[in-house]
Amino acid sequence: MTPEQFKMAKAALGLSNPDVADGTGLHRNTLSRIDQGFGKPSTVQHARLYLEAKGVQFLDGGQVAVGPGVALKGAEE
């Protein structure tokens, strides 16, 4: 999960870092580090699993969503 995906997932669900902190038990400062791309892999995975349980689908380049959503075009497009 990239920082951009993390921010987009929170926005799609209408969640703030304090909301995610309440749902995951992670500290708000830890979530801010994920926002900036500095989260530990295990912490990022914990946040990702929480967001997936809330209904978010994370996509890699070229994948197609199962339902409605948003995606960023690649820099080369």
C-alpha cells in the first residue's frame, strides 16, 4: 500500500487518522508516518488489512476494480 493509496482509501471511507487509530489501535503519529511513506512494513500491513475489512480494494498497476472506485494514471500516460 502506497501513501497515496492509504490517503485515497481513508477518503473513500470518510475516515481520518484518528478514526483509523481507533479502529486499529495504532497511534495517530504512526498513521501520519504511513501518510508520508515512512511506515514499517508490518504497520502498513496492519492498516491495510483494517481498510480492506472496511471494503477497500487495493490495486496494482493494470488491475481492475471489482466495484466502483478511483485510480491514478501512471506518470507515463
